[in-house]
Amino acid sequence: MALAPPLFVDTSVLVGGLVEISGPDTPEQRTFAAIAQGRFGPVHTAWHCCLEFYSVSTRLPEEFRLRPEDAARLVEEEILGRFEVWDLPPENRLPWLREAVADGIAGGRIYDTHIAGVARSCGARTLVTENRRHFLSLLRSGLVVLTARELLAQADFEGKG
């Protein structure tokens, strides 16, 4: 399967790419480095993912936790500075909610469904996440769902600096 740009990056890749939780040189960190080098062209994310990054990174276990000012700086410099950040257009919000209800979405699943809706509305063709099962419904709408490792392998960046 060929890599389908443009890419949309989920919170799990933002956190793994910017906060060293699992040690250096993880697939998420290599993906983020490739994005920073412009290897994927324009890359999208959602404003919700920015807020979720801030939330998650400021409540991690103490040894990994970022101070609020550091998390905000990373959002500003590394995410807003490198990604096209999207939200659902106002005219799409109620139809999206109705579709979620029709699909039986309940509880916290609504947040990933929202991110998926933003990815579709901004024209992304590939969603990159470490929580693949949260986004499998995107497959029926034609979006490709990949982990960071799978993205790097398809882009032929695996193991290359």
C-alpha cells in the first residue's frame, strides 16, 4: 500500500515524538524528526490534539511530566510551528455529531471520533497514531491508519537519520 499524503498526526504520536518516555530514537521521535525536516510535506493535526498533548504531557508520571510552560512552548513551537492545525468547520459539527450518534458512539470514544472527523474534513488521506484500534472506523471512509513505525517503513525512512 502506497503512502497517502497528506498526513494527519494524532496526539499519541505528538506525545511520543516530543516527550522522551520510552527512551531515545523511538518511531514517534523519528516520525517527528522527518516531519520537522519536511519529508512529508504539509502535515495536519487537530486543535483538540494540541490540547490533549498539553493535558497528557502535564499529567504524566513525575519523571516524564512537563511543566505547563514547557508543554505550552512545545505546542507553540513544535506543533503550531510545524503542522497545519484544524478543527471541524462550524457547518460540519452537527452533522458529525448526528453521525456519531447513528454509529452508537458513547463515552470517551467521542474524542477520537472528533479527531477522525477533523482528519476527514481537512482532506487527510493517512492518519498516524499509536492507537490504531481507536481509528479503524476511518478505513471505511478511505483513510489509511498507520502507526509511526508503519509510516516510516512505507516512507522508507526506517533506520535512516
